[in-house]
Amino acid sequence: MPTETFEFQVEARQLLQMMIHSIYSNKDVFLRELISNASDALDKLRLEALRDDTLGADVSDLHIDIEADKDARTLTVRDNGIGMSHDEVVRLIGTIANSGTAKFLKELKEAQDPAAAEGLIGQFGVGFYASFMVADEVTLVTRRAGESKGTRWASTGEGTYTIETADDAPQGTSVTLRLKPADTEDQLFDYTSPWKIKEIVKRYSDFITWPVKMAAEAVEPTADAEGGADGENAENAESVAPPEPETLNSMKALWARSRDDVSDDEYHELYKHISHDWNDPLETIRMQAEGTFEYQALLFIPSRAPQDLFSQGHKRGVQLYVKRVFIMDDCEALMPEYLRFVKGVVDAQDLSLNVSREILQQDRQIQLMHRRLAKKVLSSIKDMMAAHPERYATFWREFGRVLKEGLLGDFDNRDAILGVSSFATTHDEAEPTTLQQYVERMKEGQQHIFFMTGESRAAIENSPHMEAFRAKGVEVLLLTDPVDEVWVDAVPEFDGKQLRSIAKGEADLDTEEEKKEVEAEREKRQQEFAELLTWMTARLGEDVKEVRLSSRLTVSPACIVSDTHDVTPALQNMYRAMGQDMPRTKRILELNPGHPLVAGLRTAQAERADDADLAETAELLYGLALLAEGGELSDPSRFTKLMADRLERTL
């Protein structure tokens, strides 16, 4: 096949330019990324060879080789793993298949602080592309196990790459970097230097389960051998044996070692290898189960949410090993969906090496591990909450929205999830609150935990529903995440206190004593407004099920509320967006009897019930209440005309 030239995807080209211009200060990590990719390729080959007897791949000596040429200034990382086909090279190397790429690049360009830029790179993970931080040209030669021909890929990172057939390619993948010219400042970063390569491997890749090998430095000939007359010595000098490969890493699984024998830095490097994140994890969680069913787990909570956390293609789950043998990446059966941000390793002792994803879904031991791992993660978050509030605040900012999804399906851990959840509140504009803190601050005689859902804090705080709660100093939780619309209907109470929406049912804010005092006044007002309420219910019957007096309004003339068990309009819209048919639900219009507009409407209605202006006023009052809560008018043009006509008459 002749040499083909391709253009990089736009996002890939932009990212390459950023790599070439060295926006990341710690360039050493390029080697970690290449070794990590090679390790993944070896894992995949061993697994595929277990499952496919006809593969015909040699798995007798799987390893990673590093070869440096000081004179040519090249560095090669080679593995004899699974390799790639021609189509895989085009798909995996030429494009960046990530829905968050555009957002990532925009944020990266806007990040003026180098530390902020590095954090963004770590959040995204760039793997193979990191090579262009140190190389003027990168050449990749690969042959997929089981195929007869290989592929050669090459690029200078300037916008195009070439692909051609490599008939003599061995099984696996080799990546050769033509390193950038060294200058005086970069002498400490000479990536052809054996000591530098050893240092990087030891620091970043010591735990890799495959041997990382490099030819040991040749032994210098002795002085006699170089210039002496002794023929024997001269002969020895000419026949110096080539250097033997040296294994640079210990290959010890960190999760199998004693906690005292592993440093935090080593844990962090394992996390980066697993997650391809360049940032340190927020939390490291160790777990060891012994007895009839033994397994070890080493889990990590990232410090930042990945760009694709909420995208459909996001990979979730932890790595599964059986007796130190890698089985699969992203084992979804081990971790619930709402903990999909957790990364790590689980090493089981009693599973089959030939286990499939389908079998895992039904395996009793896997289900038991699933439950225990979820409980361990939640208990670790609770410990973080108590011991490291600042770290917990970071966790909640990054992952709180996804954690709350567990309130919908994980009934066994619902109380634990509620216990580690935080919510914005009217009590403190800056700091969120836990439900336990809310309960401890409840006013004497208060029976419910009050909340309101909405698109933003500002929208909720400006809602008419808040008026009586603000006037009485009653705390309200402000729930603005889309998932909040759903879980509040699934969670009836916390610590014996019922969760109640302030936009549903009666407000019921008065104490028993206050109710006795105001009952007579309420009864009197109810009689005074009875005719207006009946008339308006009839006039607005197509839109509302009832018009009644409100106990939650102090400033606004009217508001719209739902019955206690009705589905909220926002939730109805969410269901419709997902293609579910939702019947239209009529709601309740509440009037503020103390507002001059409502009082004037009552007087006018008693005098001229059939007046067209009054009917329009009732319609406008309903429309204003709908707009005040962020709702949509069924006929905006009619409402606008009525309002314009009414304003014109006042001039």
C-alpha cells in the first residue's frame, strides 16, 4: 500500500500545538504515558489469548523495551502486546473521540496561569500526544496480533500524518521519538541518558506488572585492553559481550503490599496509570476482605471530574484482576453507576480467569463485592467530610451531582448518601449545608425539611413561594441540579423529618398556637373572598383546578402551586424530553388577600361580575404568577396584547 497522508482532526491539531509549545512543565510524564499504553497493550493480548485459542500470538515473554540512541537522539518504547490494525491506527491516533474536547481546549486557551493549564491537561489526559512535548517527530510501527501485515504511522505534529504498510513489523507496537535538540538548560532532561530513563521509570512506572527493560550500559574496556601489547587483553577488548537487558521496575502490585511499605507518591502514580489523569487523586481507599471470599481493592477518588462524566460514552468501573492477572478495564459490575467517577483496582482470588462481562452480572461474589465496595467508598467520603472539610468541599463540588443519582436506585445506601450530601441553603449564601445541620437548626415546632427546586439560586430566591418563609426566618434548601427534581419525590424523609416542597400543597408555617390566633381571621377572609374564588375558578377552569387564598405570600399578588403529590412542571418537561408522554396537570392559583390588586379585584367583581375587563384581569393575574415561577405561557402573544392594552389605559 502506498504512503497515505491524512490531516489531524481539528481538536487533535490544536492539542498537538499546545503540546509542541510546552504548556506542561513536567515533560517527564511523556514516558509514563507511553509505558502505560504499552502495559495496556500487553494486558489486552494476554486476555485475548486466554479467550481465543486460534489467535496464534506469542505470549511467552511479554515485556516492554526502552531503547535510547544518544548519537541519533532517538528514544524508542516497544512492546509485544496486542498491537493495532490499520483502521485502529487511523481511528485512535488521528482523532480525539471525546465529547468534552472543545470545552477543554477553550478553557485551556483561557487559562493564563501555567498551574491552571496543567490542571486542565491532567483533567483531560492526553496520553500518546504527550510525546510531542519532547519530540520533533514521532514514528509508530505496529502489527495487531493475528494479522500478517503491520502499519507505520509518522508525524511531526504540524497538522498531518502519514500511514503506510509495514511488512516487516513485529507483533505489538513501537513508538520512536526523534527528540528535540538539547540545549544548555535541558542537560538535566536528556531523555537518551540511561540514568534519566531509570529515574522516570522508578518514579512513575515501578508498579507496572510487566517488566520494563533497557539494555544495561556497556562495560568500558580496561586501559590494558585499549593500549597494552597483551594479545589476550586485546582479544578480550574486541569481544566484549553486548550488554544484557536490565529490568527497571519492581513489578510489585501496590494493593498487595503493606500500607507501611507504600508511599503516597506511589499510590498517586498508580492512580495516574489507571486513570490517565495527570493530577493526584483526592482520596486513596484501601480495602482487604478475607475469609471464604478474598479480594483486595485499591480505589481512588479523583480531584477533578472528567469532561465526559455525564456523557453517554463515559467509561465507568474499576480494573478487575484475578490473582494478579489483569482481566478487564472498566468493570461496571463492581461499581454502581452513581460512583462511576471512582477509579482503581480490585484483585479477586476466587474468580475464573476466563470470566466475561455477562457472567459478572450474575456472579454472586461480584454482587457481594459491588455492595461492599459502594459502602466502603461512602464511608470514606463520610470520614473525609469529618476530618478534611476542605477536601470534602472539593469532592462535593466535582461529584455531588452524580452522587445524588444514587438516591434514586440504591435503597440500601440511601441514608448513607443523604448523610454525605450537601445542599445550598437560605441559611448561608456561601456554604452548603448537610441535612443533619439543617435539622439541628430547625425552629421550635417545625416539622418538615423545606426545599424548593429551580434552575438557579437566584430564580428560587426571587420566587413568590419564598416570601412567607423569608418573613418567618424558616430555612429552605435550594436545589438546582436536574437530578434534584427526581430524587426529592423518591426520598420521603430524613431523621424522621419529612422533606416538603414549598411549591406544593399548603405552606403550613404556623405553629399550633399561631393557628388558634389566626383561625378566626382566616375564616373571615375566606368568607369575604369566597365569591371571587368561585368566579375565578370558573373563569380560569381550563388552566387551573382551583383558586384559593394563600398563606405563603406576603408581597406578590399571586402564585401557582402544585398539589402535594403532583409531578412538577420541570419534571414533566424532563420526561417529555426523554420521549415519555405526560398528561397535562392542572395546578392551583393562590391569591394574596392582603395585596391591593387582589383586594381591588374582589370589590370590582362583586359590583360587575360579567365585566370583560375583570375577566382579562384574572387572566393577566394568572399569567404573571406563571411567569414569576419561570413557567411558559400557553399564548404569549395574547398575554402581551392584553398587558399592552391595559398599560395604555393607565397613561
